[in-house]
Amino acid sequence: MSAIATAAERANPDVLPQPLFNLCLAFVVLGVVTFIGGVASDPQTAWLAFHANFIFFTMMACGGLVLTAIYSLVGAHWPGPYKRFAESLAAFIPISLVLGIVGMFGGEYIFDWQANGAMHGKEAWLNKTRFYATDIGLLAIMSFLSLAMLKASTRPTLRNLAENGEGFAKKMAESWTAGWKGDEEERVASRERTNFIAPFIALTYGLGFAFFSFDQVMSMEQAWFSNLFGNFVCWGGILSAVAACALSGVLSRNKAGFEGEISESRMHDIGKLMFAFSIFWMYLFWSQYLVIYFGNLPEETYFIRDRLGDQFMVDKGYSAAAFAKSWQNWDFEWARLQTGYGWVSMVVWACNWLIPFWVLLGQQPKKTPWIAGPVAGVLLFGLWLERNLLIWPSVVKGNMMSWFGLVQIGIALGFLGAFLGVVLYYSRVFPTVAVSAKD
């Protein structure tokens, strides 16, 4: 890991990049208009697109908060601005709480058990009261933890902003630095508070949001279940946060105030996380897939078959000898990738594992902005596509382009605009990205 940063941090206020922020606002307006029009003309498509993007951006925001917690738990000194990038992602979590409440109105278009009733034996779990009380409650808890963590983490950096800032940022900084005790005392108190809050964030995400994933994604196919599925979805959120932080570092390395902060050693470190976490994403997928493949039980295989197609599944009814032969002489057929969402799954595999693994295999690519940045972008697209792959086949069978269309893209751009707008506002206005003091 890179050397310990010894310089104190302070708020480094900057103006909003107005053209980009205005573009984010335009995307939000486009998304809202598209969503309203979609609900009026094709409600199921609109709500499925809403749900897929809600899962992606919510899990990435929570992943950013978890990264912040991890840095505190392990006492990491290397991240520097990368910790602040992760915190800026977490600023979106309260918005996810609002979006989760909005999503309650589209449940009948997303969840079969809401439209047609829960299957026998699952009535106590799959009912609206339990479902929304649990999931909205988890979002509310995570929103509270995010605000507490961000305040505790950034408070030591904000005194100068409270004294010399202006507008909303100054007022918030004054509020968050009330009862100031001095620079060193505040830094010690910040470490103690973040170390106290971090385990609650990790437990809430690792346990609570596994059940959130069971509810929000797995229950769309109410007959299918996998104990590993919740952790797989949660890990995708952490991986997307790492990729977003890596991309933020590449884009910020020449920005005023960041001179020397986005160093090669730090890029190497975040690149190693991106490389290793991508491998672990594939490991979790493979662990889940392999058991289902060998078990070859129809109540388990249909979920995988609907997404991977026939090429990666064994036809039901194979004898033991035929099953063994299928591994000895794998009869690959390109046409079998046309079934289910086969080709989409291949793109997801390529973006989330093949490209990150082979491109980032050496040291130098992790340190090279024009290599690491595009890989991070590919990872983010692949994980967004993967969330669509988890959602759409549960309702729309056999149409691998169901996730793509004017309504779907318009809603996705609306979510992207809202997410980037929050990140930009938080990181540029309040409490801003904190970097090492230069004086």
C-alpha cells in the first residue's frame, strides 16, 4: 500500500462545473418526463426500468458508504481523496430512500406475488406490510448511518469553510462544526466516531441488504431461491463503488487542488481493489452457478437458463453417463446463445470479469489513467447491465433486448443525472472533497 499521508485535510471548496451540472438536471427532467409517459403508455416497462436503475444506483451508493466504513475499520491511510470519492457516492442514499417509497406504487408491475398472490408457504414473508416495512426501514437506517458517517468523517476538515465560506455550504459547515474543540481534538474524535459507526454500516449492508436483495430482486421469481444471491448482489454494489472511485480519481487528477493527490501509488492501490473485487464477483457467480448446474433441479435451473440461455445448462433428463460426457466433450453451439438472455450475459461477463482481469493483470495498467479509467467505465456499464439482467428476465422471458428502448434509456439517464448531480453537489459545494492542506 502507498505511504501514510501525514498532512492534515481541509475542505477545498470549488464551484460547480455548471455545464455538467446543468446536463445532469436536464437528464433528471428527461427521466421524469419519460417515466410519466411510460407509466401512462406501458407501465410494466416503465416500472421495470425504474426498478433496475433503483437497484443499481442504490447498491452503488451503499457500496460507497461501505468502502468508507472499511477504510475506517482497517485503519487505511492510503486512500486520501479516494475515501472522499466514496463518501460522495454515499450522499445519494437519502435520495434512494425517497425513490424506494416511489417504487411502492409500481409493485404490481414488478412482483408477481403482489399481482397474483404469494405462493403457498410464503404468504408470511411475501406480503406488502412485511416487505415494505423491512426494505424502506433498511433504507432509512442506511440513510441515517450515511449522514452520521459523513458528518463524523468530514467535520475536522470543515472549520475553514465554516469561517470563510458562503451560502448554503457555510451554513451547513457551521452546523456540522458546532462546539469545535480544536484541530487535533477534532481529528481524534472523528476517528473514534467513524470507528464506532463503521461496524454498524458493515453489518447493516452485509446482513440487512442481503435480505433487501432477496426482497427486491429474488422475490420477482418467487419460486426460486439461493442463499448466496443476496451477497452476490451486495458485492456488485461494492465493486461498482470501487470502479466509480477509480474513475473519479482519473477524472480529478489534473483538477486544481488535487496536485499530487492522485498519485501513481494510490491509483495502483485502487486498481488492485478493482482487479481483485472483479475476480471475487466472478467467484460468487461461479459458486452459485456451479451448484445449480450440478444439481440440475428444475426449480433452480430455470432462473439461470432464462439468463444464460441453453448453452450453459444441462438438458433435464440427462443420464449420469450423458452428464459426464457433456463435460468431456463440450458441444458448444453459438445458436444456443440466442436463447434466454444469452448474449447479454456474455457482455456482462466480458465487462465485469474478462476485461478487468486481463487488462489490469500487470502493475503498469493499474497506474495508467488512459487504461484504468476506461476499464472502470466498462465495469460500471457491465454492472448496470447485470442489474438489468437480474430484473428483466424475471418478467419478460426470452426477449434479450427488453431492457433497451426509448423509455428504458430515458429513465436510466434520469437516474444517472440525479446520481451525478448529488455527487457533484456534495463534492464541490458541501462538504466538498477534502484534500491535504498545502500550507
